[in-house]
Amino acid sequence: MASSPKIVVVTNGKGGVGKTTTAIALSGIFAEKYKVLAVDADTQGSLSWWVKRSSKGVGFDLTQESNPALLGNLTKLSSYDLVLVDTPPALHSEALAAVIAIADYLVLPTPPAPMDLAALIDTVKTTVKPVGVAHRVLLTRVDPRSLNEALEAQNTLMEVGIPACHAFVRAYKAHERAALDGSLVTQWRGKNAREAEADYRRVADELQRDWL
């Protein structure tokens, strides 16, 4: 990769959509091939809490930073291939504005439920499209018994001209249990662990095809 790292920002104006789960899963998977820095720009510090509980190591570096002036300098971190930023669930925060301004790519996690989807479509139209940054919506918390909901959501996004990942992330307890254990989903060995890992590996492959 280039001397300036690729800046990937995981964002949504709402909390509870799988943002931190996505940021940590992708950081762990990309760290298998690249030098990765995960940035916790959310003052709630969920990403930091998760990583600091790890007894196995996560394979990537972590920093907690919500100062907009310092976040604007992430492009200068030439020792990294990829910087992945977990953002606060507040669309008008200065920290979010700072990282979107330097982002190469935005990943927008959302559950496929109609209310969540409507809020995200509005966000993309008002906040993302005007900036002109490459982006994809990632459907998260998809009920494994009701995959049609995810397919309908993908069709809705396509109809309004918003790119979505073909891969989606199903709602497995494995994600919560991995967090409590301080494990990456790729390290977790409990029920549905392989399915949960496979979902994020498909997402990572798809995003990477976008970049290359």
C-alpha cells in the first residue's frame, strides 16, 4: 500500500447498530495482511474497552482519540497501511466531521429494519453524498431466520442509488460473547462462531475489492 495509509471510517448517526463490532472485526481481519491502526474516536470508548480486555492480542494497534485537530493528522501516519476509525453516534460531532474530511472510504452499518434504514438513507443523502467519499452500507444484526428482510433492504438501497455490500452480518450471540471475552470474532470458539466470522470475512473481501 502507499506511504499514506488508507483511512476507513465506520459510522452511523445512531448507536446500537453494530458499529464497534464492525470496526473491531474488520481491524482484526485486515491486520492479518496489513499494518493496521484502530482509532476509537467515540468518547464512550467501547472499542478500547473491548481491546483492553483481550488476553490473546488483537494483531493491530489501538489509539483513543476524539480531538478533531489530532484526528485530522491520521493521514500522516505512514507506518500504517490502514487506519480504521470507530466514530461517535452523533452526526454533527466535530470528531466525525474531522475524519470524514480525510476518509478514503466509509462503511455505514445499519440493521435492515425499515426505521433504521430510513434514518440511514437520510444520513447518506445529507451527510455522505455531499462529501463525495466512496461508501457502502453494511446490513448488520440480520435475523438468520429472516434473510428476506436483508434482501429487501438491499433492493431499497439500490433503488435510491445508495451502494450496499452484498455480504451482510447476521445477528449471532457470538459477537456479544466475543466482546465480553475480549476476543475478536475470528478468535472466538463458541456457538455460531464460524458463521459470525465468515460473515465479516465476506465483508472484508468485498470492501477490499472496492479499494484495489
